[in-house]
Amino acid sequence: MPDTATLASRPAAARTEHFDVLIVGAGISGVGGAYHLTKQSPEKSFVVLESQESFGGTWLTHKYPGIRSDSDLYTFGYRFKPWTGKPIAPAADIREYMNEVIEENGLARHIRYRHHIETASWSSDDKLWTVEGVRTDTGEAVRFTANFLWMCQGYYRHSVGYTPEWKDMDAFNGRIVHPQTWPEDLDYAGKKVVVIGSGATAATVIPAIAEASGHVTMLQRSPTYFIPARNANDLADTLRQLEVDESWIHEIVRRRILRDQSVFTRRSFEEPDKVREELLAGVRAYIGPDHPLDPHFLPSYRPWRQRIAFVPDGDLFRAIRSGKASVVTDEIDRFVPEGILLKSGKVLEADIVVTATGFDLSVMGDINFAVDGKPLDFADTVTYRGMMFTGVPNMVWVFGYFRASWTLRADLVADFVCRLLGHMEGKQARKVEVAFRPEDKDMKILPWIDEENFNPGYLMRGIHLLPKRGDKPEWQHTQDYWGEKNIFPAIDLDDRAFVYG
């Protein structure tokens, strides 16, 4: 986030451009939002501002070996464009899919790359957002005004990942890298590599580098659940053999996957022990009988309290079974010249340490927001269905699902935005914000999410930065796609929660 002195000293933009809608971010949500605007609100002018040099968001930021989706592309892909590849896909394939969306729908002319946004200010007098920033390629100041702000910038800081401060890190003679900023010159051939972490990133990096490395050790504080299975969809393959149209295949397979996910999610709450055994059986099938599950593969928490990554063809566990990779469950005492000293007293020798330890939450892209000249702290607001916020006019935020694909919610929110824009035009309203109704005045205010329901580290570390939720469904991000897919289209835009002006 730029400091006040930097902003004050920067020359003002030479001109101001105006649009009906300004979309922040050209990742999966922003590109999807642009598509929906062209189809559902073609009369609206809009621009997409992206700080990176191209589209893709996560799939452009992350360049570590093996980078891939951790959920299936039939549901992570847009509902309007069939996915024809394998269910789990590498970043390059996802970006090519997004590129086709951009080219097929003429979206490129709406996207401005290398546009870093620094401030966004709402004026009630003008009923406009003023967005100011800088072009990172030229240093030129830029300014835009917009009637409506659509935040599609994601939820984590792209510039740097999260690495804990362990004792004596500077004593290590090797190299410490974070997957989010993977160096192009990193040579791991024949080297001893320790990957700290047990989430989707670690599960991706380890099999990708195991063959070339001397040995890879996954160092975890506690085990994680995974779903190892074939990287194929039998239903899709059968339908293709029957020469069914790809658009039909996409819809049929999406519906089947979403039904299966709904059942799995419900069972994780209603019969967690059975689900746990099924997940562990999947690991056993790939890791073989010679590798006991205890202690490295027995998580202590209920399934789905943290995200469960799909491991295509069980590649992580095959690498462990082959002996090219291994797992250590322990905690770090400190770094030493030759590697990592564990609290058990063992030293893990390493030439390279990869900190697959997550990322830092970034609320609204670290932009300095203000409403009528007063700095805006989103932690002081309460969310309306995880996409609008009390006291923040003419703005919607896309925050996807934890237990289903992000894009499912991006599509639902896009429908809502386009419908809301049309409703405002019909009412000749230039402003809309959400506010408590009389029946909400005694509502209990709670943190963004219940940590007993879902508690990944990045959320727990940054939950104080997030908007609050109420104890009513309208005033929270329910994480329930299977409910929201019916609720969102039925939202009454004349409900007293919406205040127009």
C-alpha cells in the first residue's frame, strides 16, 4: 500500500476517463465479469484495470513447477464456455482458456494492463467513484471515474507470499524460496530440498521436482486431507465417445460434479468419520501398504474445515512411494547452516528450503479507500451476502467459495451486478448501498466466518481485516453454492436492505 507522502508527491493525472463500470482485476473473476457485462448490460461502458502485465491473476502470478488447479475445471471454468481438457489442468491451459474467452468476446479492448490502483474515493455529491493510480510501465499517473466499482482483484497479496519468521533463518547456507515468487534461476537438480507445508502448493511442487531433485522432504506441522484420484472424468469421456456436443457435456458434467460435491460436503458434517476413512483409503491406494498413515497422513480435524486439494493420479503419493520424496511431521526449532533443526532434535539437511506456507490476505487489493473524504476501513463494515458492505455505495466484491470452485460464485455475482445495474436504471437511481433494516437492529455482529466451520491459516491471520457478518443469512458469506444458486437470482432488489438515491 503506498504511503501518504508518495501519493501526495506524485504528479496528477493529465486527464480523467469516465466509465459506467470499473472492474478491478483481470483474473478469472474480472474476465468473467467483463463477459457478463457485454452480454447482459451491453449498453454500459466499462474498463478493466489490471496491475500485472497480462490477464490470469493467480495463473499468471504463480510460476512454480507444476502449478495447476486444485479443483476441477468443469466447475472452475465458466458456465458459458465448455471445458474440454482434463479435470485438473496446469496454469498454461487455464490461461489459454481465458484467452479464448477474451478473444471470442472482444474483451481485450476493455482491459488496461500495468495499471496499479492506489486510491478509490466515493463522492456522495457527484455519486461517483474516483480511482487513481499509476502505470507501472511508464510511471504515468492515471485517473478514472465510474458510476459503479466491481472488485475482482482476488483475496491475497500477489507481490509476495507468506513466510513465517523462524529463528536464525539467516544462518542457513542454502537458499530459501517461496513458491509465489519462484526464482527463474533456481537449480534444484540433484539437490536436497525441504518443502515446508502440506497444502495444495506443497502437493503440487513436490511431485513436479521430485524426479530431478536428489530428494524432497515435505515438512509439515500437521497432516492435511487430499483427494487422490485419476485425472479424468469418466462421464465426460463416455459422452464424448457418444459424440455429444461439448456444450451439453459441459453442462451435464458440471451438474454431476456439483451434485457429488454437495453430497460430499453434507456428509463431511453429518458423518465425518466415514468421510475421513474414505479419504484415507484413497491415500492408502496410492501410497501402498509399506507406508503407514500414522502420523503423516492422519489429520486431527474434521474433513472440510480446511480446503481439500485434488491430487491428480495420486502423483504426490507416488513420489513418496518411490522414495524420491518423504514426509516429516514435526515443528521447526530454528534454522542451522546445514538445514533445519526440528523440535524433536533431528536436523533436516537441505540445499534449498521451499516455504509453501501460504499467502497474505489482501482486502480489496490494498487500495486506499475513502467515502466522502473519510478513510474507509472494511473491518468496520458488515457484509451483505459476502459481496456488498454497509456504508459503501455502488460497489460489489467477488469472493468465491472455499468448498466449491471460485468461478461458480463469480458467475452468480456477475448476474446480480448486471441485474442491479438494470434495476438502478429503471428507478433512475444513481446510488445504491446496503443498510440494516428495522428487523436487523439487534442482530448479533460476528467475524467474517466461523472458524469452527472453516479455518485456513490465511483467514485466521487476517480475519481482523475483513468485514463483519451478521447472524442472519443475508448478512454473511454462507459458502453454500447449492443454496446461493437459487437465492441470488431471487434477491429482492427492493428489499429494505437496499437504499437507493
